[in-house]
Amino acid sequence: MSNSFATPDARFSPTPFWFWNDDLEPERLLAQVAEFQARGIEAFVIHPRIGLNRRFGFLSRELLDLMRLVIEEAARRGIRVVLYDEAMYPSGSAGGRVVAENPAHACRGLILQDAPPDDPDHHVLYAGPTRSGRPVWIVDRPLKSAIRGVHFLDGFGDERTPGSDWMSRRAPEEHPPATDLLNPEAVASFIRIVYQRFHDEFGEHFGKTIPAIFTDEPYVMGRFSPLKNPRPGTTDILEHVNAFLNYDFTPHLPTLWLDNEPNAIHHRENYRRAIQHRLGQTYYQQLGEWCAGHGVALTGHPEGNEDLGHLRHFQWPGQDVILGDIRQGEPAVTGVPSVQAKCAASVAIHLGRDRNANEFMGAYGENTSFDLYRFVARWLVVRGCNLLVPHAFFYSVRGARIDDCPPDLGPHSPWWNDSALIGFHREMRRLCWVNHASLPRCRVAVLGSADRLPIKAARLLFERQIDFHYVEDRHLWTNAVIDADCIRVGPMTYDLLVAEEAWIHPRVESALGAFAESGRLMILEREPDPTGRMSERAAPVVATAKPEPWLRARLVDKDGAAWLMLFNEGEVTISPTVIFPEGVDWQELDPTTGEVVKDTKIPLVLTSGELRLFSGRAATPLAAVSFQ
């Protein structure tokens, strides 16, 4: 057994959001850092949050001085600190400072209206009849949108008001103006105001105590706009859209609102893709390049669960599990949220990123159990996540603060002094170590696009213990090496590409060439027996004596050893008869203690949410893989 597995270093620690959400006291901040470390937490994200006292404004001298105090204490203790780039969320506005500096950088968008505008800052992009003959004007204009703020409105927040649930009890907060994230100059201002200020203040810790900066679900239209049915856009958006789509989109602008316009769905989808491409250029690429040039990683997550393409600009790509989306049973494998952990892990392996992150548990509710917390963490790990970001540890739960997207997973949680919590933190640390710089034994890819990922194909593979990665279609005509019998992307080699009909277009089939002709492209809708064909073409990670639809399996090679995770994702106990891969002298390890399990009973019994870990020296390990 590797000593590194038994005692992995601090960078594999769970890295919770630490909500700074009250009148901050230096002694209490330092005491909480000590509490974290005593419970196995040796990394955290400093997150200015709703309830912060007004004397600690975002990027104020007072707040920065406390951040320095905590960062220097973390450096002394060997703890890592990730910085958060916003005053609440969504990211990109610096708590309203971008717009305060330049009002022209306020969030803009498109509005359909029945009369011409009378404001010189409202620019007509289209004026003419709709298909029904109704005259309309489509206007680019400020949306008056905002982001969530860190301060309660005066007179609110210190008392907890009655209500049916935590959502209805939340106290009102300030709403700083949102930034135009499709404007590269506005985003450059955001970087200068926040990222450069962080570097000016704490640059000596960049790449050491401070390994990364977290950006949080930037949204092109901000929030809370009083305008009716806005669409994303900015002043020069048609120039970009036309160039991206290679046709003039102007006559098709009404399709963004009206279903009865010709080819409305087609043009609407094209516009959405163009906007996503623009956001990648103006926001994610600029932030990623700044971080690469300053010795830190860009981490966090995009707005969409399926945003595979944006993650290429992150040094540590990530995603976000919220609102109770992932639970035992059906929610674990159905719906858009079920793709996200594989989304981030796939980008990391294909682009050589050594970390991939998942924020999780936000807004799961005040009655969330420790068992569910542990289940979601294991759900992420068995899909390849190696940086867990629990949402959240609360500095304070005074008054309405506890109603801000609970649960509190930190000092105010009911399990804070339970020994099981320390064991859980150690388990997550060891499992993240297993997933770091390891090479999955995975020969199947699932075809996706920049912001759309198949769900049905993924479930079919999961239920058969066949591991896979999502491959963004652009890999096929950029950096993939495609032969008649395999596709190579980064360090991975795939014998089978599974797709759904919606992701197949002429460019895909043209790029695949002989690979598709040899029968290695499996399009589910064209298969009379997709499960039978899948069984013929793809080997499972582990074989089972009978179908085990709720058993998940992950097998990786790391440092000359093979590591196998088995996880019960269902709601009831299972007893699978598992046939382990040959060529490995398997032994079971307890990830909580790091010790060898003396007596592994066969067949295995896995209760709901239980994860078992096995390892052994591999006779023929896969080739080593290097990461950035």
C-alpha cells in the first residue's frame, strides 16, 4: 500500500466554501481555521457572502487585511486557500464595481418591442414585420440586471423571520449591477479590479498557499432584470453571430421570441451556440489566460451543467451539484445534472489538467442528512472528481444567515463533533488522491458538443459497469488521432464511440471516416439492440454474475498499481457477485483509515451509498500520464 495513499497531502483535502457572512472578528476567523484543520480540512475557499457587515465591503482595506491574516495563518499551517472572485454571484461584476467605474459596461441584451426606442442607448437591430404581419423592433439595450449582493438591506437579516422553509425566510439583500460579460473590455475591467488586485495584495502566495481562483457560474444576462423576456446580446453581437454562423442572422432575430417564425428552432439553437462561443472568448479565455500568466489555476464552474466547451479554459475544470439534484436511485442517473461530474473529469483527462472540481450540496436544504452529504461526495469521486468543494461552512448562522442556501456543513452542523466526520474527510482525501494523476482503464467515449451532453447513452454504460468519458465533437477535427480501430484524445484511446442522433452531423461522420465504417460508431437510435451491441463492443470494468444496474465501477492505474472503486448508487442494499480484473493481486483498503481490510467477504454486500476500494500491483499497468 502506498504511503501517499495512507497520508495524502493537504491539496487533496475537501476544499469547502467558507462563508464570510457577518461582522468578522480576527480571533474567531483564526479559531475556525484551527477547527477545520483539527477535523481534516486543510483547504478552503474564502467566500464573501450575504450577511457580511457593511464595514467589510468587497475588496475594502478592512476585508483584504482579514484575508491576509487568514492566508498567512494558512501558510503557517500548510493549508491551501482558494480565492473567490465575486461578492456573492454570479461572477463577473466585482460586486457592482465594474459598472460603477464605467456605466457603459452594464449588462446588455435584446428586447422585442412594439414601438421604436426613444433612448439613444437603445440600438435597433431589426425593424420589420413578423410572419403574422405584426411590426416589431428588436433592440440592444441595458437590461438593468444585477447580481446577488453580500449585504442585507437595512433593517433585515439579524432576526430570523417565520416562513414555511428556508427559501421563503431569506432576508432581502442588495443587488449590485451586473456586467456585460459579452463585452471583452468589460471583462478586462473585472479582471483588473479583482484578479489583479488579488495579485497586488497576495501575489507572494500565488502558486503556493493560494493555488487557484474560483469563478462562479457567470451568466450573460445577470439576474433580476425588470424587462420582459430579454435575450442575450450586446452592442456588436450580430457581427460576431454572423461570423460564427457564416450567414446573416438579422432577418432571423424574431425567431428568438416567436415559435411560428420559419425554422425558429434551428435559428434559435444557432444563436445560442454563437452566444456560448462569444462568452468563451470574452470571459473564460481572458480569465484562464490571466491565471496561467500569474501562477494560479482558474477553477470554479460555468452556468450550465453541460458546458463542456467552456471548461477547456480552466486549469482546474469544475461543475456544481445543487438543489438536491443528485440523490440515491433515479436522480443519480437521470436529468441534465447527472452529466456534470463526468463533464469536468472528461475535460481534465483529455486536456491534461491535474485537477477537476465539483462544488456540491448547495441549497440541498436545512434538513440534509450526513448520509446524503457522504453519498453525493462518493457519487462525484466514482465519476473521477479529485477536488471536492462542499457548499458550505458558515462563519455565522445568526439570524437569517442560516437561510442562505443551507445546509451548513461546517462548525454549526449537527455532526461537527462526530468522529465520523473526520473519517469522512480522510476518506475523501484518499479517494481524491487515487483519482489524481491516474489513468482510467476506459475504452469507450460518448460524443457530446460544447454545451450539450447525452444522458441516455451515459446511463446505459453506467448500468453495465462500463466506464466512459465525454468527448466534445470539436476534438474530432482538431486534436484527436483517428484510425480505423481507435480514437486517441490526450492520453486516452477509445475503441467505441457511443452517440445519440442529435449529435451526429456531416462533419462528425466525415471526421470519423474509417472508424465509423468499421462499426465503431454506435448511434443508439439506429441500433435495433443497443444493449446487446454495447455488450459485444465494450468490456465492463468488472464483470458480474447478473445485471447490477445500480453498481458503479471505476478502475484506474496509478504509480504501478491498479485501484478499483465499487459504489452502490441505488436505494437498497445489493450483493453483487463481482469478477475482478485479472493480472492484479487484489486487496481491499478502508479509505477511512487507510488500512488493509483483513477479511473481505465474497460476495460483496454494499448498502445504499456504500463505496468499497480495492488495490493491487498490476502485472501490466497502463502507460504513465503527465498532467499540466
